[in-house]
Amino acid sequence: MPRYTYQCEGCEVIFQTVHSIKEKLTDCEDCEAKDTLKRIPSMPLILNKKETDHKRKVGGYVKEYIENAKEDLKQEKQDLREQSYKDG
């Protein structure tokens, strides 16, 4: 069943609910006002297949992240070694 988002024009509460496409809610359960609910349109999530790499496994992303983090850490250590510290 599809998920719908509604907003009450009376108390301005926003909520989501699941119901059939033929059904439409009109009465707010929070403030008990009649005919005050308005359905808020929402966009479904659409992924562009060109932007994702389906052939690459999740482990590949993790390994790449770890390698990049190691390089960043190595560079940070080198920068810290080159700094001179003064006793205060």
C-alpha cells in the first residue's frame, strides 16, 4: 500500500499514513476538525543507474575508504612531526 503525507489546515500537524489509493482522509484525529486535511504531494526516490556502479561490491567501497583514511592519517602524522612545539 502507498504511503501518504497529510497536513491539517486547522492545527497544522503533519503526519504520514498508509492506505489504499482509493481512500482519502479528510478529518484530523488530533484536533478533531472536519474536512481540514490536505494531502501533501511527495516525490518517489528515483535512482539514476548511470550514477551507481552495480558491478562493484560493498567491500570494495569499504576497502577504498580505509585506504584513503590511512593516507590521510599518514599525512597528518607527517605534518605533526614537522611542527615545532614551544614550551609555554
